Amino acid sequence: MLIAALGLLGGLVLWLLGLSMRTGDVLGDTRLPLVPLVVMSAAELLRRTSPRTALSIGTVALVAEQCTRGNLATVAMYTDVMYAAVLYGSPAAARRIPVVTFLVSLVVTIGSLAWFRSPEALLIGIVTALVVFVPALTGVSVRNHRDAAEAARLRADQTALLAEMDRTQAVTAERARMARELHDLVANHLSAIAIHSTAALSLGDPETSRTALGVIRENSVEGLAEMRRLIGLLRTGAADPEPSSSPTLGSLDALVEQHRTAAAAGGLTCVLEDTRTGSEPLPAPVELAAYRIVQESLTNALKHAAPGRVAVRLGQAGRRLTVEVDSVLGDRPGPRAPGSGAGLVGMRERVALLGGEFAAGPVDGMWRVRAELPAEEGEVGS
């Protein structure tokens, strides 16, 4: 609206001053240039909302203006309408209009030379190009810059979105890892403490109570040490996903012996059967996962298994490490600790992260936990 108002006002001033582009007109009325001026001003109102309609109306007004003395404001507004048609029009129009205006400029130039047979006729072609082709070319340039800027903005938004998704996934994965570590490091000790404290309170035998209290103290000290280690890792922000001090399969003897002592009161006998023949160490994540699986399985047996044999078996065939823990199904006497199922979830997650296979369930009257893990560095996580 501002462009239309200024163009109309400027054209009226030029008309009142008697400034025109030609000395005569076909119809001989000095007021005739005002008609194309008004029509062109109206076309300016449509330059953004309907650029094709504005260009059509403006072209008709420009052709009609040639039959009058002319007004410079009309021609100036037409160049803006042409520019807007390329800039705000459809992509197809933005491609076609510059080509058409170039051909029109070329035809007018050739026709003027053929008609007037004078070098000055080139001025007509130059003026035509300045009025129709140059504004269209300018519109194409500005539109391309805007499209490039919009594409860059979209790429930046997509990059930011992907970065946020990566950050969220990293935070989620870190939380899951921390949850597994916290459960494996502390929950096992707390489960043993809960079972033996209940036994100490419910049984009247002083010797049994003394043994239970010893187990409670041992698990309390170890749980506190593990908690301090985990807090230290969180405070220092260790970059390694698994700390160098993580337990390995070489520590399974001590782990089984510890649970053997703790499970004796419940009638459980823990044994370790290692049938592996190779002595080469496994990748650290694999050894840690295997250790945690055995640790959690023994804790679950301590909480839920019926009296009997708890067998931990390790085997290796080719590139796969097999971990199995069997315990007797059935009701167990004495105190029991409640389970939340988080241990099975944690074991399954650990195995999935390494690209292994995990299964847990009843098999021939036994509760069996079985995990197959890659035994070579190149296959971990594949």
C-alpha cells in the first residue's frame, strides 16, 4: 500500500509539473497518462498476494501507457511489479519470466533496428531490457539468495535437532548405565543384608544370629566401598564407560565363595564350573558383563531359590563365551527379600549392548540364566 501510494503521488506530481516521457499522444488528451498510472498503482496492491495478476494488470497498463504522453512513475512501478512477480510468484513463474523478458527485449531491439535502421534504435532495446528484463533478473537473484538462506536455516535447525536427539540419547544411555551399575554394585549387598537381618531377628539361635550379623557387616562394608567408588566415578566424570578397576572373571572364585557363605543358612550350595581352555583375557566389557550376570544370578538365587545346588558354569566355544547359572525352583523356607525385576532387565541390557544373546526361565525344574557373549574385541557391540 505504501509503494502504491507513493507511486501514485509521485506520478501526480510529475503530471502537474507537465513532465512526460513523450511530446505527443495518439488520443491527444493530457489527462490520459493518469489512467495507466492509477491502474498501475492498483496493481501494486497485489504485488505480494497475487503477483501473477498484478503483472498481468501492470503489463496491460504499460501497453496502454504507450498511447499517451507517458509518466515515469508508471514505468517505475511496473519494474517493481515485474520484480515482485519473480520474487513472490511460483517457482515455475520465477523460471519462465526472466526467459520471456529476455526474448521480448531481444525482439524489440531487433525490430527497432529493422524499423528505424539507425544505431539509435538500440536505445529502445536497452530501455526495454531495463524495464522488463533487469527487474526480472534482480528478482531471480534475490529469490535464489533467500532460498539459499532458508535452506541453510533448515539445515541448521535439523543439525540442532539431531544434536539434541544425540544429547538426549546419550543422557538416556548414561542413566541406564548408571542404573545398572548402581543396582549391581549396591542392590546385591542390600539384598543379602535384608535376608540375613531378617534371619537374625527371627531365629533364636545365638550362633546363627552371630553368623548372620557377620554376613550383614561384610556386605555393608563392601556395599559402602562400592558406593564410594561409584560416587567417585560420577564426581571425576571418568570418560571410560567401564572403569579399569572393574571386576573380571578372575574374581568369580571370590564372588562364589562369598555367596556360598551367605547362602549356607538357606540350604544353598554354590559351585563354579569353568570349562574354558584358553587363557587369553577377554575384552573388558565382556568380562564385566559376565561377572555382573553371575553376581545378579547368585543374588536372585539367594533371594528366591529353593534349597539345593546353585551351579555357575563358564564355557567358551570359538568366538562365544557362555555363562549359565542354575538354581532349584520351588518355595524356600525362611526369610525372603522382595524382587523388582530390575536385575533381569539390567542383565538383558548388558548382553544386548554387547551384541550377545540372553535367556532366563525354568528348564527341567531349574531356574536357568543363560548368556552368550562375543569373546573377541572386534565383535563386541556388533
